[in-house]
Amino acid sequence: SSSLKNISSELSKSLALSRELNEERVREAVEEINKELFKLQSELGFSVDKVANDIVVTVKRKESGEVVRQIPSETVLKLAHNFEKLKGVFLDDFL
């Protein structure tokens, strides 16, 4: 049991480190992409939607801040949010 806990702990540490490295790579890639988009007067942004637990990518016009493109779309995010609410209702009914 002790060795299983050690293995589990090491695996957790390894996964955390891997996630940090991946996040750093994404940040670096975003910086590079933003440099190129700057020439086009556009801006790329990444965020995490906490409810849907999904990464959201937006492309905006620099001048106006207008969102040119968002992935996933606002509609898809709203569906994901509604689905999460429904899951909560169903779980409450069963508990």
C-alpha cells in the first residue's frame, strides 16, 4: 500500500510538471502567433472556460476589439453551460 501511494504521488507530480511544460509551450506559441497577427492588426487570445472546462481561442481586431472568430463559439459554450446545469439537476434528484 505504501509503494502504491509513492507511485501515485510520483505520477501526480509528473503529470503536474507535464501540464506546466505544456502550458509554457502554449504561451510561447501564442506569443509567436501574436507577433505575426500584429502585422495583420489582429490579436489572438486564449482563455479557459471554467464551467465547460475547455480552452477558448479568440481572434480580435486590434482597433475595435471586435471578436472576428471564437473557438468554440459562444453558442457551443452556452450549450455546454446548460448541459452542466442539467447534470447538476439530475445529480440532485438522485442524491
